[in-house]
Amino acid sequence: MTATETHASQWHTRDFPEAARDLLQDSQTRKNVQHATNVIQGKRNKVVAELPDWEELRESGAQVKAHVLRHLDHYLTQFEENCTRAGGHVHWAADAAEANRIILGLVQQHEAKEVIKIKTMTSEEIGLNRELEAHGIRPIETDLAELIIQMGKDRPSHFVAPALHVNRAQVRAMFQREMHLPELGEEPEDLATAARIYLREKYLRIKVAISGGNFLIADTGGLCIVESEGNGRMCLTLPDVLISLVGIEKVIPSFEDLEIFLQTLPRSATGERMNPYNSTWCGVHPGDGPKEFHVVLLDNGRSPILADREARQTLQCIRCAACLNACPVYHQTGGHAYESVYAGPIGAILTPQLHSMEEGRSLPYASSLCGACYQVCPVKINIPEVLIHLRGKVVQEDQATLMGKFSLWNIGMQAAAFLFKDASRLAMAERIGRVGQKALVSKNGFIEWMPLMLSGWTQTRDLKAMPEQSFRDWWAKEKAPGAKPADRSDHA
């Protein structure tokens, strides 16, 4: 088993219901997650309300991203030509294994034993850190939250704030242990200072850096990274070699298009009017920044998503995490329940597609379909629509197997479909149901216990008993031609 395969198996070990059940018992993590997401959501709502043209910006961002996806080959080719012309080197990676091989080869070519990294979910997606470590190369995360995750041998639980499930006391204990600082104070300033001192030496010494990219700019061949700590700026300017790993969907047509996203991304992600650090660079320039620049363009399951008209909008995502902050399911479980690099509503549609619906098949059901994610998405991805589409795929694939065809769930759904197709059959089922429920209805008029496979519903909620008269029966009695109207004199 390769390092990449080992990494992947660590993420997709349990279905969402099983993982969520365990995390719901962790009251401290739930408290941390709910506090952090509520704070971010509150800030986001405030700064979004300041823009009278917010909905127009959302629409513009959605149109730009949708246009790019329809012409992705053109803009990627344009990016490669312009990046190469500016002195960069562009590599194409079909999957995680090829991307790891390319990056590992570049690092080994420069005989580096350590690399510094800017936060990049794409490197987490391909298991890059584990691959480097397996070959004796130490990756050092420079984003504060990612550093916390790395030191705690933990996993990210959020796009923008990967360590939002960890509180200040836990971070302090971790820094005391890993940085050998037994007298470290407990204030945020103390923790930030410790991390700054720890990382500053790394910035000045290590000569190879690895980054992701928020946007690839086709008409200039440049990249853009937005961040809040300045660690990215240090990694982009001080090392001799910069390697950027970026998903192919991150390309935008022109530099001017950044005008849209540099307004919507920070407001959606952190509740800021703009990111403190917006770094754009193109190729190499003598005496300014890295002497060697590489871009690895990653597919890794994105092309099949592109080919699916219903689900293609998934690739419009700009990784702001607004959908996570708004999601009532994520609020209760946190990111680890999704068993994936990509958590929350967008993770529920992205993860199974990246794995050709072979892993993360329970994730499309990890939603109440309330629509909150769609309302806050700055590029208008209709996540509930895609969730329903993917649920349909899961059902179709399951029904194609002998076990799925004869499963209790499928038999139950087929029986329901048979009954609902015909009014007389439905009426008969209702009459039988009213008789059958008598032994189950409690004194308060609710059914608190159901047998066999139906018990899953009543384990967590009560079920209102069926009324003595159905709507159809009432309509036939009160509204049908010739029916005697009820006496309404008491309402006159």
C-alpha cells in the first residue's frame, strides 16, 4: 500500500451516520464548533449586509465560474501558455499518485529534507504530507491552524479554520509539549508569539515551499492566494523554489475577474471586508521572489464531474466554507463526521464524486435539504439540488445489484411507490394503517415506538398518529358535488 492509499483509507473508514453518532457524544468538540461557526456566520452576515449589490456579485461570480467550466480546456491551455512564457513550469497530474510523484521529484531534485507549506486542502486531498514523510522529507505547515493540526496529529475539520474544533487550552498544552515551552502563557497573544518565533526560523532557512492557489489567472498565467496571517506571503517570497498544487477548476479568465471574488470570498469565509494578504504572482523575476516556480494542475476525479451536467456546478466552489458555517448538520457534528478532507454541504457533494461514487456514498444523505447552504454560497451552487441528484445515483447503483434490489429499504420504497401510484390503493393502505396503529398509539396521540426497520425513526422522534379521517375522505364528504355543506353558523 502506498502512502497515498494509506492516507485515503484513514479518511473513508466509516459512513457518516456511524461517525456522526460518535462525535455527537463529544460535547466539548460540539461546543467549540458551534461557537466558532456562529461567530463567523454573524460576522459574515454583517459585512454582506453592507453591500447593496451583494446578490449581483453572487450572480456575477456564478456566471464567471459556470462560463469557465464550459470552456475549461481553453482557459487551462491559455494559463499554461502565459505561465510558461513568464518563466514558470506547468505540470499536469491526472490523479493523486501522479501529483505526488511530480512534487516529490521536484523536492528531491533540490535535495531538500524539509519544505514549508501554505495551507492547501488540495495537498490534503492527495495525501502529500504522508508521501513526503515516507521519503524522509519533513513538511512544515505555516498556517497557524494547520500547524496546530499537524502538531496534534489531528485532521482538519473546516476549510478556513481547520482547527476550529480545538480550544485555546488545548492549543496551549500542545505548544508547551511540541515547542518545549513549559512556561507558555495562556493568552492568544502568547500562543501567536510562540508560533511566530517557531516559524520565523523556518522561513529564513528552508529553500523549498509548497502552496495551493485560490485562483489561476488565464490571461496573465498568474496565481492568486488570499490569507490572513502573512505566512503565505513569507512562503511565496523567501524560498528559492515554489511549487503550487492547484485543482484545474480554480482557473478564471482574467485578472479583472478578481474584482468579484476578492469581495465575495473574504466576506463569505471570515467575515472580513477584504483579506489582509492578497498575493498574486506570475512566473519568475530576477531578484524578486523564488528563482524557480512550478504549477501542478490536478484533475483527480474532476473531469468526470465536469461531464455531469447536473453536478458540474460543484466545481464552482471557491472553498469559502460559508455553507459549513450555515449548515445545521455541520453545527452538530463538526467536520470529522464526514470522514473526508472536504466537510459540510459542499463536501457531501464533492467527496463522493471525486471518488466516482465508490466512497462517501452516505454523504449525500448528510443533509436536511433546508437550503441554507445555497442561500449563503457566493457562487450560487445549488447544493440541495446536487444532493438529490447524487442520492438518485446511489439508489440506481444499489438497485443494479442483487443485494440492493432485495434489501428491506428498496422493498419498502417499491411498496410505497406502488401504493402512492393509485388513489384506491392508498386509501386501502390508510384504512389498514388506522387499524394497525391502535396498538402503538400512546395516550398523547403519538406513536413512540415502531417495529423492525421503522424503529430508526421513533428512536429519535415521535410520530403523530394517523387521523381518523383522511383529507380525501373529508373532501369527498364536504366538497364533492351534491355533498351537504357542514353547518358553519357558529362561525358567522
